[in-house]
Amino acid sequence: MKPRQPMPNLAAERMRRHRQRQRNGLRCLTIELYETEVDALIQKGLLKQETRKDSFAIIEALYEHLNHTLGLCCDA
């Protein structure tokens, strides 16, 4: 018989990632967008129409918008 592998502690893993983000100066937020805001990202050329339902594509478009708007550039 193989020895049992300990189950990873999910709460501890979340806390580790949270602390790492803090050390990196990042915050993790959940936001809600109106469809009109997604439309605006498309109109600005930051998001393609065919990716409007793709959460990852919307996040990338928001990062781009914030970088342009705030005039900041950082390595993520």
C-alpha cells in the first residue's frame, strides 16, 4: 500500500496567494460590468466583438484601459 498523501489545505493556499499579491502591491477585486461598459471596450478597440463573453479577454481589455487611462505601466 502507498502511504497517504496529505490533502493540500485550500484555505492555506488562498492565504499564501493573497499574501504574495500583497507583497507584489496587488489587490484582487471582483467587479460587475454593465453590457454598455463592455460595448465601450469594444468601441475603443480594446476588446473584439467575438470575445465579449470571454471573461479573460474582458479582464485583459480592462487592464489595457487602466494602463492607458492612469498612464501607468507595470509588469504583471
